[in-house]
Amino acid sequence: MKELLESLNENFDDAEGWIRLVDANWFANDLKLNLSIQFYDGRDPEMWEISCLGVVEESLCSSGAEALSLSNDSPLLKPFLEPVVDIMFFKNAVAPETLFGIVCSCCIEVMGRPESIARFMNAAPTIKGISSSNYGLLGRFPESVAKHILEALKDKPVITNALPGHLPTRWDGSKHVGYGKLQVLEFGRSYIVAEQFSACRV
């Protein structure tokens, strides 16, 4: 990945360049991506193959991107590395649209993407969902998101209670184990969370 990232840093023109996903192929838990990269007008596009080993989550979009990054501390890692916290609530007198709006805003502010809302909230992520109830499980959130929500609701007419958190696990075929070191590759609206990435020009 070092060669690709250095080449992008040195040669990629934000105004003229683009990155496009050409194809993606799965091999068990590993994923191979082919990207077409136009560094700037006047230079022929280059094809790069990226190998993603030990993929735990991905979301791919074929639309063009204007940047590519590899991170060890992306917010997208929070669901795998932070304790998971259940937020319970009762005596809820907050208007459904207000409660839903607060949860949505907190999720986006911490995670940076709206997709996390449906992932974390209990049941349907709508104002007619759990946010219209008088009590129940609001959702299951990474610890940093849960703290943000609890802080935003502390002065509202609802009583909230965070249950003790626990670290997320995955099934390795025989038992539940914690997630090891993970990285996130992002380009445009696409992202891959995996254990290891490598890239080569093809």
C-alpha cells in the first residue's frame, strides 16, 4: 500500500483526478479490488489491484471518488474495537422526531456516516420506531456514540440508563473471539474494514 499511497500523495490532482472501482472478487474472507486511477488529465489511467485480507465489513460503491485513504483510527473501527453499550430509556416525554433527530445527529457526528443509524438503533430507524415509545431499548451503540447520546439527552424529559458495556466479538468457526488489529480503506462512499491491505500496479 505504501507505493500506491505515496504515488497518490505526490501525483494525484484533486481537481482533475478520479478513482473508480472496476471490479471486486471474494476469496473466503479476503477481497481483491481493481481500481482505475486517473492521476490528472493528460496521464493515462493506471490499474491497481488491492488485496484486503481478513475482511470484517465492506460497503462498495461504483461511483467515482476523489481520494483514497488507509487509516488505523477511523470512526468506522468503533463498532469492532469499542465496548458495545445498550441504552435503555423510560418515562419518555420527548417528541419522537426530536428523540430520533438527537440519536441520528449523535451517530453522524461521531461516526461520520449516516449508515450507522440503522445499525445501532433498536428496530426500524424511523420516528415511528423505538423513538415513539415510552420505554424500551433505544439501541446498541459503541461506547463513544452512547456517551454522546446520553449527554445530549441529559436535560430532556426522558430517563436513560446505560447498561455495562462489553467488547464486540466475532465467530471464528469454533468460538467467539475479539477483533485484532484492523484498518479501514476508504475511497468515496466505499470502505473496507480488514486486517491487512496490500496493493500492486497491474
